[in-house]
Amino acid sequence: MRKLDQLFVRACKSKDPKKRLLSVYRRFYLDTDEDPVPYISSILLTITEEFNLLSARSLIAGLKQAKLFSRLLNEEEEEEFEQTLFGILMTTIRFTPGIKLPGLSIPCKFKETKGYNHESKSDLL
């Protein structure tokens, strides 16, 4: 896994993933007035495809579910496709165990923790 991809994965697993994803994107890509969400979604989609985290069926089901919830809540404006896709990809990576992401390095603060088992990375990711 590339170092930049690791930053995006860690951003998805943070306490405020949307804010952190935008921060990582601005730090490493051109900061313009355009909405960065479609570009970040493209990066996250590449990561999910590379590690087979999300099937096409699951993606379509998630998009249909988001559309259904917006209808049930009688929202006048449905959430944009890019925002919905961004949310689905972000939560997919967020709740994927680290063991399913080979090449994801463990931060130093966890390596120095007492009782850390070097053979079992999945405990912390």
C-alpha cells in the first residue's frame, strides 16, 4: 500500500473522518475552489477496489438505501450522488479491520504500547 493511501485510510478511521480526509487531500493535492469530494471519492474507490472491500452489489444497495431514507424523511433536496458515494466509501474503509488491508503500517504510539503483540496487528487496526 502506498504511503499516501495509508494516510487516506487512517483519515477514514479517525474521530472526524470527513475533516481529516479534506485535510489530507488539501495537503497533497492542488487546493482549488472546486468541491474536493468527487476527487476524494475517486481515491477511496481505488482503495476499495484494490483490496476488494466493497462489491458492486453493496455499493448499489447503499445508494438505494440513501435515496430511500431521503424520501422517508421527506427531504426536499436529495443528497447529491457524490456526497452519498463519499459517505459509503468512507464508512466502508472506516469499519474494515486493519488485517484486511495488507501493507497498512502501525503507528509508533501503538508499537511502543506495553503488551503489543507484533504478530497480531489486527488488535489495533
